[in-house]
Amino acid sequence: MIAVRPIEFPQTETVAQVRSLIRATPSIFDTSTADHPLVLAKQFVSTLVGQEISEDVAERAMVLLADLRQVLPGLDVPTLAPGPDGLLGMTWENARYHVNIEVLADGSVEYFGEDLISHALWSEDHTEPTLSDGLLAQLQQVR
Amino acid sequence: MQRGNDGDKLPAGALILRLFKSSDGTVPPEAFQLSAKDKQQDVPRLSTSAEALCTRAQAHAITQRRYTHACSLNVDDVRALRPDPDDPRMRSPDVEWETALDPSSGQPCTQPGAEGHCGITELDQGGLANIKALRKSLYRQLARLANDRARATL
């Protein structure tokens, strides 16, 4: 069952235009951004590199997170956690919605969303981090 | 509490420990995922410890201080979990005794607290449509159960 709400962007740019603007997101090790929550996230993730996750997974996850926070202003930094086999998870949750992103060791991603009231599940897999319309719609609900 | 044989179920009401690492101390769903190696076992179980036989400090030492936090679950709550939406073909998780093995030697671990080793079963079921999403829903529910109970920084 899929429960995807329409994206409601209060913006003048299209999603495609926003995506094209954020390609130059800095490296995980570049903490010069003024986005302090993101800096803290990067610092945590950098402690995992070489132990639980690879530098490539860290980089992909942090670029994706930075992109999401630009496209969805007000999106909190998620709970970040290493999982088995070199994956990094990012989880947002509020009273009704749960959204989880996993960046796997091979660079692919798994997106998962759950409506805790309607019990609707949503998921997408991609070969690389992607700002899909489905993911953006899910994250709108936990913003 | 007396330790049972491998595969025996833990007694009702028992509390189990699970160690994890996260950016803010929140128990993440990733804490309940089996590794590829876990899945190769005859009975895949997610490693936990019975609190009555293993302290947090002992569990921390056994896991070579890889983790930063510990959470607690009541086995009754674990056994009551159902996928959401429910599918009657999916089995509920359970908690069983399991001999802890030393990762380097493959022999039974003799460190203090190792006798408390146990594991959550039924986290790697397959064969159903949408099974991956159902499994992730179970991980999410386990994390929520754990977040509703006391957690500790190691």
C-alpha cells in the first residue's frame, strides 16, 4: 500500500531547478558551512569512517543530507547510526510518520516510510542517492 | 535466572540488553538488523544479553567497546510485536538462549557475562511480497520499544 502525499513546495523554483543548484555540496570533511547541525552530523559520521562505514558511504550520506536540507528547509538533522555490513542509517520520526534512509556499502540506497496511523508502508531502492519525489514527499511529513 | 540450553526461550518478563551506536542516543532501527554473517547461521539471531546474567559493563567489554549506548527490552514486548500492517504468515520475533562465541577463535566466549548471551529470532523472514518493508517495520517497532524504556550511555 502506498500513501504518498503531493509535494507542497512554497517556492518559485521547480524541484529540478533546486536539484541543479545543489550539486556542489561540499565534502563530508568540509565543515565550513554555517549549517551547524549538519557540521555536528558530519563530525559524528567522520568518527565512523574506517570502523563501521567507508569514506564513500559517509560522503554519499552527507551529500544527500545536505541536499535534502537545502530542498526542504527546516528538515532536522536525523538520528544517524551505523548498521551491519557497512551501512549508514538516517531516521526521522514524529508522532505519526517514520522515514528511514540507508546508504549501503555499495553506494546504493534504501528509502522507507511508515504512516503510524494508517499503517501505510512506502519504500524505494536506488542504485545511488537520489532526491526522488517519493522521498521528498515522505520527508515533508516529518519536517 | 538460570541460563537455558541454546534455542530455549527466555522466561517471560526477562529483560534483555542491546548495545548500539547513534548520533544522539536515540535507538535507531539499524540496531536491530542482522548482518550478512548473522543471516548465514542455522538459526539467525540478533545478539542480545539477558540483563540478569550480564551487566552493561560486561556486555560493553565483550563487544570490545564498539558501541556507545545500551538499551533494554522486555521479552514479552518483543514477542508481542507484529508487522504493521499485519500479515498472518509472518512469525513474531522471539528471544532464545544462544552460546556466545569469541569472534577471533570461534570458541565459546568465557568472558564474564557471556553466559547471558541470547538472541532475537525471526528478524530475517522471507518469501512474502513486500517483505523488506515488513522487516523494516519490525526494526522500527523494536527501536520504538527500546526508546520507550530506559537507555544508557556506556
